[in-house]
Amino acid sequence: MLKLAVWLSGIVDFKKAEEILERVGQISISDSSVWRRTQTWGESFRSIVETERIKANVLPGMWGGPRQAVEPKGRMGVSMDGAKVHIRDEGWKELKVGAVFDVEVRPTLDRETGERIELAHAVNNSYVAHLGGPDIFGQMVWAEAQRRGWEGAADTEAVGDGAPWIWNLTADHFYDSLQVIDWYHGMQHLNTAARLLKGEKTPSAKRWLNNRETMLFEGHADRIARELAAAACEQPDVAEELNKEGGYFHKNQRRMNYQEMREDGWAIGSGMVESAAKQFKARFTGPGMRWARAGAERLLPIRATVMSYRFDETWQLAYNSPQN
């Protein structure tokens, strides 16, 4: 009963957990009792995550000998994103979410042609989340990647949007990975540029967008950046915004070789982590939800292990730990 109550708390709110336990298992337990048990065991889960983080980020040999050798495996990837959670007395704070995944090429239906083509997909996803700054979060993502066998991967990639903190952490922990700006974020910026240049939803904007979409996919973000910079000189009323969009493509051009990346069997979208961020939001941002920071931090590792299909494994570690 205890294990089931904690597991359910990582999926639904405490009141709903009470209802499910009563209806499905004929287990009578109040939502406040579910909450108390979640606080206790969530702290144990949090301690396990913290121990893994520390072990993964010390120098080799400083914690019980050298790191265990891992067998060579295929490709792996990592992606990071952010979401907002409301914390009492603090307001809306950023919850950072990381995904570690295997890269697998599978036959996929092309929506435009109806043909089956070989495309890379993120599979076997696992997640970490942190309510706080990037430094600790980066170490958590690296710990999860190392647990998954990152150091034995044949090749690796890092996928994200244009947020500087994502690429700073990539430089710190995944510096030798292929870097990819999520295709859909790139297209969002291209849509903004089309609107600034040609007007809102005009035929001219659509033509410009279709042409530059092909250009972007083929790896010519630098040409788009130059075009927007030149247009900024001619359209002073939107010059600041055009320069901002042009700067985005200029700064990230080396991460935007989409056709080459796709042909080489790499994922070019960050849907795996964006979906994860939405799943965390679904649990933490329901109607009227306001969290004490400590309560949110205890529930986060439970939610992450449920989403990663690691709850049973982590429960056994927590249940058998000395403090319990």
C-alpha cells in the first residue's frame, strides 16, 4: 500500500490518488496521508539522486575507485528544456528538465510523400528535473547520462533550443557531442522573421517562408542571417527585432545543418524533452496548485522515476537504505 501510494503521487494529485486507492484497491487512505508518505519517501528518493550526482561528478578515483567500464553501444543523446512551476512566496520559478535517450533509426511514414523513410528517433528516454540553477542541474543530467552508459556510446548528440544556459551546460558536460538546434524552434524563428519582413500571414510572407525553410534545412542559416541583417538596415521600424532573429541564426548556424544531420542518422527535434516538460507541468501546475519549495523538491524525483520507468528500482534502493 505504501509503495502504491507513493507511486500514484508521482502521476496524479493527492486527492485523485486517494480516490484510485479506494476504488481500485479498496484501500482507505486520506489524501493528507498520501502527501505525508510522499514527503517521507520523496526525501529518500532525493537523497539517492543527490548521491548519484555527487558520485558522477567527482574526479575518477575520488569515490571508491575508478569508474566502472561500460560496454560499447550505439548512439545516445541528451536534451534540456525548462518549464514554470508556482512556488509559494516566490512566484513562478523555472523547473529544468533533462532527457537522456538512445538514438535509433526506424522506418517512418513521410507525411508529405506517404513513403517510408529511415529517420532517427529518441527511444528509451529517461529524465531528471531540478528546481533551481543550471550548475546542479547540469551535474544531474551528466549523472543520468553516465548511469545510462554515455561514456561507452559510439557517438552522441545534444539537442535543444537557443537558450544560452543549455549550450553552456553542453559545453561543460557534453562538449564532444554533436550539437543540434531543435528544428521546430528554428522554424519558429523563421516564421517570426517572415512576419517582420513581409507582414502577418500575407502571401508574400508565405512564399518567403517556404523558400527559406528549404534554405535552412539545407544548412544555410548563415545566408538567412545575412539577409535579415541587410533588411534591418532598410526597415528601421523593425530593425531591432530583425537583428535579434538574424543573430539567432548567425549564432547557431553550426548547429543547424539539418539535412546532413538527418542523412547521418541523427534526431533533429527536441520533442522528447518538450514532452517531458509538459508531463512535469501536468503534475505540478494543475488548477490552483501552489507548492512549498520543499514539497515540490521531494515530489520531483518521484515523478522523474515514474516517467523513466525506474520507480521500482529506486523504491528498492530507498526501502533498503540505512535510514529506513
